[in-house]
Amino acid sequence: MKILVGIKRVVDYNVRVRVLPDGSGVDTDGVKMSVNPFDEIALEEALRLREAGKAEEVIVVSAGGDECQQQLRTGLAMGADRAIQVKTDQQLQPLTVANAFLKLVEREGAELVILGKQAIDDDNSQTAPMLAALWGRPQATFASKVVLEDGKASVTREVDAGLETIEVDLPAVISVDLRLNEPRFVKLPDIMKAKRKPLDVVSLDELGVAAAGNLEVSHFEAPKPREKGIMVEDAAQLVAELKNRGLL
């Protein structure tokens, strides 16, 4: 079984994001970029499934310019067998990414696609459900535990009320949550070996996917500073202050 894992290049979660002065986007000049944390967890789970004998090959995929090859090499250093770059200079919307994944699934004959539940830059959480719909296969989102057995995936999901366990037939799409696992540390020898692993480059045109979308981001704005809080002496003063602010 082949497992396809999507990884996205994002601003590192330890970096304070700065909006450009004209509000046209986020300043990435000289900023540390990393693999989206949820995608690292997705890759770790795929590697564990391969190590347990449930899969034969793990392929990492990323869409973007040549700069995303750095994150693909990180995925190879973690243990992925191959990497595929969907080359484009455009900012892709989730539907376009899902369509590109569908073409790769068909080309590679993958039986399982594991994605992070969302990217920390846009928080859309849309690609996995869209891919499942386009592919016509089951989906299991927000996974905190995954067990493969007899052509099925038993997935424990994190939901508002707690946890629920569902069973889906393979092929399927799974999106993962933070508590699924702890990604392994990448060692220097593995980074050196990753440079010799195959990295395929394919364009959107070669996949037959159009980059056009119907969503346009018009402006970026940093969150407004929080107002300074006040100390109250008792519950009565708290209620009075809330009423004064129109919150009660």
C-alpha cells in the first residue's frame, strides 16, 4: 500500500507573524519557514504505519515554488521514500490543492492519503474533505488514533463532546490532530541521506489542474491590541462593570 502525505511550507510557529505595511500579505523576508506542524504529525503517522508493515511506501507531496523543496527534503530526512513537488508560483486555494492531490492519487495508485487537519497560516481545514469528495472515498477527520486492519481504518476522532471512533473502508482520506503522535527528531545523517532520495517535480499543467479559484483575499490586518484589564473587588462590581460595557 502507498500512503500519500501532504506537507505545506509555512512560517515557523515560533516566529511572530508581521503583516506588510500595505496589508497585501505577510512579511516572509528573512523569516524562518518550516513544515506545517499538523503535516509533520501526518507524516510521522504514515512512517509508523510503514514500519508496522501496514504500508510499503510513503510519498510526501508539497505544492509551491522551488523553496518548498527544503520542506520536502525534511520529509525525506524523517523517512519518506519519495517526494513530489507540484510546481507553481501561485497561491493555491484548497480546491485546487485537492484536485492536484486527486491526480497524484490516481497516478501513484495510493490507497491512503494522510493530511494535517489544517495549516497554521490560513486555518482553512478544507483540503482533506474536498479531496475525499472529489475522490468519492470515505474521510476521517481530526484523528487522534489510527489503526489499519483488514482493508479498513479505525479512527478515533477528537470532537466537541470528547472522542468518537469510526471505521472507514480503504482507500480513504485521514486528517490528523495534534495528539495523534510526537514527530521524530531529524538527525544530521538522515538529512545528508535525504539529498540522495528522489524528488520529482510536476507542474499543475502536467496534472491537468487549473490554478484559478473563486476566492480572493483583499486585505491582511494584524489583530488589534487587547484592552488593559481592571481589577474588581467583588462580584457586584464585576456585574456593574459588565453592564456598563454593554456585555450584560
